[in-house]
Amino acid sequence: MIRILALLAVCIPLIAQPGQKAPADAPKTYKVQTHRNLKYVEGEDAHRRQVLDLNIPMGAKKPPLVLFIHGGAWMMGSKTWYRNVARTIAKEGFAVALNNYRLSPGVKHPVHVDDCARALAFLVKQAPKYGYDPTRVFLGGHSAGGHLSSLLALSPKMMKKQGLERSIVKGVFPVSGVYDCRSNHRMFRSVFGTDAKIRAEASPVVQINEESPPFLVLFAQSDLQGLAPDARSFVKALEKAKRPVQHHQIADRNHNSISSSIGRKGDPTTRYILQFLKEHRGVRRQ
């Protein structure tokens, strides 16, 4: 039985050392322009949490788009916790969005993932304005965000509801995510309700099919109880369906530090994510 425990600490931004120059043979990196608190839902029914930050690599020609979804057990959290993730990936030539979404106990499933789908639909429509490629999209997230990014990518119903084609998703990289919500654990009941069928529909592991996109599944050596077995079962299900999947357990990391360390020199999570994004950035799925 999976238990999501403590809330993550706020990520501390990395500070560049003054006067430090990259070696001549270093890969090109981009300056990043950030547009904060863009409303992805307008009108009287819009909620204050239906906003996102968009990070654009300046000078990159029609870069792919990454939507990274925050964690917090579906009950708390903020896009601001993951600015290190956005900055790190955007510097490598990807447009990166961080979105907020409505939280439990005020709402229940599928509101969280519906908000994420709305954010993605908004980003697709805004592509001409900001210059990224809406046909090359990656989804990622940490903890509850790992669940939401995986579910959005795997469920055609979630995408179709917002007029999105699932084929635009070229890859998914959940970090310390949750993939099976069928347990009767009280947290799952409070977020997904008491109907066992709905909790099954909310489980990414149940939604895997022959059209599922490539996955990079990451989890920490000292992750929260139950998350590592859940991740391994999810990987096995993807492999059984003959879908492309990579997975790594990150040594010397816990549920918090696996995400807060992204962007630091020598960080393995950063390396795996960037390798995965660059490997699949040109892939066209039918």
C-alpha cells in the first residue's frame, strides 16, 4: 500500500559563480525568458490556481515543449518549487511550462488532471505566439505530478476532452510518481473518491496500451514507502505491452532531493532527463 508522507521542501535556486566561463567545446546553452502566471483558463469560472509559468530558450528555433507538473500529494504544492527544473531544461533548448492546478480536498479526481490537460491545450494554442513546436510535447512531473503527467499521456479520454491529439506527446518522464491508485488507502479515497472503478481509471498502470509513448521512470534510493515497488511494477507493465521504457533508481537521493538536485553539477537525474529529451525530441509518432 502506497503512503505519500511529508511535503517537499521548497527548491533552492542555483546561483552561478561569477566570471565562470564554459569550455570552448561545451554544448550550446540558451538564455531563458520567463513569462509568469499566464492564465490558462479565462472567464468567470477561472480559478486563481489555473495559471502557469512559461520559460522560452531565446534564439532556439521552434523548440519542443515540456510541461512539468508539480507534486504535493494532490493536496498542496506549487509550480514555484520546480523553477530549477524549468531553468535547467530550458537552457538546453526546450520551452518549459510549470503549471498550478486545483487541489484536494476542495476538488477530487479528475479535476487535477483536467486542469493539466487545460494547461496543455492552452500551450498548444499559444505556440505561434511564443515560437515553440506544439507537435513535439514532453510531459513530466514529480510525485503527484508524476502521476498526473503519466495519466494525461496515457488516457486518450483526458486529451480528447481538450481537443488534443495524443500523438503530440513524444515522451514522459515521471519522477518518484504514483502509478497505481486502486488501493483503498485513505489518501486515495480523499483524492480519487470511494468508487473502485474510478480509482482504477485514475491509475496510469491500468491505462497502458499499444499507443503509449516512450517513458523514462525515475525514483529515489530512499524514496517514500511503496513508491519504488510501484515504479517497478509500472515499468514491467510497459515492458509487457512492448512500449519503450527506461528506468533508473537514483542513488543517494530521497523523495525531495531527487527533484531539488536537478540542475546541480553531476546530478544523475538531470543527466537522464536531458538524455531522454534529446533522444526523443525529433521522434514523430503516428
